Amino acid sequence: MAIAPKIGCGRDTLRRWIGQSDIDSGRKDGQTSDERARIKAMEREIRELRQANEILRKASAYFAQAELARPFKR
């Protein structure tokens, strides 16, 4: 890894890049870069959906309470 300082990165960084390249090309088992990106995007979407569900749950409770507090008309 004598090339690492020449390209301006650390030995471990270069080693990780080479390892990930081997995984991406199929020479080595592991999670590809595309799979990692897809999982990260799905985790972000799950987080956003959970936040949206919490907002909807609170809004539903608010409007249900407002409906109960409204006087009954016949």
C-alpha cells in the first residue's frame, strides 16, 4: 500500500476501497455498494414514514377530541 500516500489517503482507506471494489465486482462475498445505498435509502424512507404516521396519529387524536367536545345537535 505504498501508493496510498501518493494519492493522498491513508492505508486503511485504500484497503477498504480495494475490498469494496472486490465485493462490487463479485470477486469477494459481501454487501455491494448498490445494496448499501438501497438499504440506506429504505431506512431513510422508513424513518420518514414513521414520522408521518406519528403526525397523522396526533392529528387524528386532536380532531377526535375536538369532535367529542363539540355540542351535540339534533
